[in-house]
Amino acid sequence: MQSKSLLAAAFAAALMGFGAAAQAQYSAVVSVAPPPPRHEVVPAAREGWVWAPGHYEWRGNEYAWMEGHWVRDRAGYEYREPRWVQRADGSWVLVGNSWERRMVERENRQYARNHPEGDFDRDGIANRYDRDIDGDGVPNRRDRRPYNPRRS
């Protein structure tokens, strides 16, 4: 009896995984460059919705145009428009067409502080090149607290 319930649980878990795979994001790596995008009239903005622009997808052995459409907005996420990017080996890959979590202000500050390409004082100079990271007028080499923008 216990083996039947275990088998049923395993079957249900397999079905859930199969359903998740059916909703997986489309991706393709292609050696043929995509055609130029079609001109598409973008409708007026709608509250609570995001416009997903039309784009080409690789279907079979050719590119197929996917019409633009409205997608319900997701709180805490930003929609990344689909675009084809050429790799170093010459192949093309479709990126975007997905949702990316927005960074909250605290995460933005952490990124700005710790990441070499971040800009802690927002002066347009990346941290790795900035000689005064917090913008207080004291060079980093002499500043005991280089990440303190409220220094008096």
C-alpha cells in the first residue's frame, strides 16, 4: 500500500516537472543572421500591462515573425525585450523576452558600493577609476571612510 502511494507521489511530481518544462522560455542558437525587425505600431500604454514587441524566432529552418502583444505587468520585475545578439563564434542567440527582478534600493547601494563598475557617488565615474568614491572631497588614499557620503 505504501509503495502505491509512493509511486503516485512520484508520478505527480513528474507531471509537475513536465508542466514546468512546457512553460520554459524559448531559446535558440542559430548560424544565420536574423532579418531586420518589422515596423510595428506600438499601442498607447495600458495601466498594469507591458507591451512585448514583435520579434523573430527561429522555427524549423527559418525565422518566423512573432507579433507584439500585451503582457500583464509583474510587481517587482522588469520586462526585457527580445533581441538577437551575435556571439564571438558568429552564431546568433535570442536573449530577453523574459522578466528580471528589479533591484531594491538597498541592493542598488550594495551593487554600487561593491561592484567595480558601480558608481557609489553617482558622479559618472566607475568605482575602480574614481579617486574619491564617496564624493566628499577627500581622496580615497587619505580617506579613512571612503564610503561615507555624509562626511562633514
